[in-house]
Amino acid sequence: MSAVPERVIPAIVEFAYGDLAANPRRVGKPLERELAGSFSARRGSYRILYDIDDERQRVLILRVAHRADVYRTS
């Protein structure tokens, strides 16, 4: 796995504080199997994995990685 390129970071931050924060269920899709309970949103070739805490009204970003690597557990 590699780090997220610097050129991609501003778009991910803008997305996280904008659309994702405003309506996390609408911009992402629920995940299954080992990642059940979490969500995934697309940003170009990158995926943002996150959890939604309804009680505290928070979105916790778990991982940001290229789509080829993001779902790998080890």
C-alpha cells in the first residue's frame, strides 16, 4: 500500500467536510461481510471508508486508499 498522493488530499478533505459531513448515507454505500456497519464513498480512484455515529452525530473516517487497496484487511 502507498500513501495518498498530495494532489488528491485537497479533494478528499473538501469532500469530507462538505458532502460527506452533510449527508453521509447519501454519498456512500453500506459495506458487507467483514466491513458490515461501515460505509464507502468514492472520490476519483480513491475510496473513503467511514462509520456513522448517529448518537453523537459524527462521521469517523477509517481509511482512505486507492480502490485497489482499500478493502484489503492485511
